[in-house]
Amino acid sequence: VKCRWDDGGGGWVVNHTAQSYPGYTFQSLHMSENGCREGKATAGDAIAYSGNSGLGTGAHYDFRIKIDGEYVPPATKYLESAVTGEPPKE
């Protein structure tokens, strides 16, 4: 888990990767500046809090996926996993 500020409008961005998904980067944007926990995490750990940073007009959750550096539409199973901490259902 790594946290960074995005000058392009995303506000506080949390990048999370997993050994079980090589080449994937899962991103959460517009997060709260307080509460991001960098380092190793286990499924189900709270790693950040939703917020209203960047160009957002209200608190919300913006979830994105990159595969080998390219954005792809997130499959529902990954979004559910990001929110619940449970492994994706195949």
C-alpha cells in the first residue's frame, strides 16, 4: 500500500498491489488525507478512509484498476473485494 497526492484532480490516491495479481495496481482516489496506512496489509485491513480530496464535490469512493500500467474497467468482483476485504469471487 502506497499513498500519494495527485495534482491531476484525484486528491489523495491509495495504490495497492498484491502478489496474487502480478501487474495489477488497484487505486482508490479522493481519499481522506488522514488515515492512509502505507506498507503491507492483509485482506480485510482498513488501509484508508474515503474522503473528498482533489476535485470531488462530496465524499465518495473512486476505484480504478491498472494492468501493466494501463487503466481497465474494474470488474465488480474487484470492487466488492476492495470494499469488503474478502477475496474476489471467481
